[in-house]
Amino acid sequence: MSLFDIVPLASDRVDAAFALVRMVAPDTNLARWRAFAKLRSGGMGGVLAVTAGDRSIHGLAAYRLDADVRHGRVLRTDLF
């Protein structure tokens, strides 16, 4: 059994992750975070959560597949 799990952030856990987001983006409000999480969760991206056994969230990473003129397909990430 692992100490932490990396799982897709469920839509019902987006608000619970807001405190971590505010640590790196203090000017972000809850509505903006919800919109960002919803946008990233559609299509070719998502938000991953690092969770403990009690479901508490200890880290976040948002990702999306993108295109780069020099490198072709790339994976872009934002860590929270």
C-alpha cells in the first residue's frame, strides 16, 4: 500500500483543492479555479491530485497535450 496516490481530480473535489491553488496563485478566486479545472478536464488534458489514504489532497498538477513548432507534440504541466 502506498502512502500517497496520484489520481484524476474528481469534479466533486475541485473545491477541496482550492486551498492548495491559492498557495501558488493567491489572486485566484474560487470561480476562476472552477473554470480552469473544468477547462483542463475536457479534451486532451486534466488535473491530477496527490491524495493520502484519508482522501486529503497534498498536491496538484494540471496538464494538457499541446503542439510546439520545434518539438511537435508536448505535454505542458502546471504544478500547484
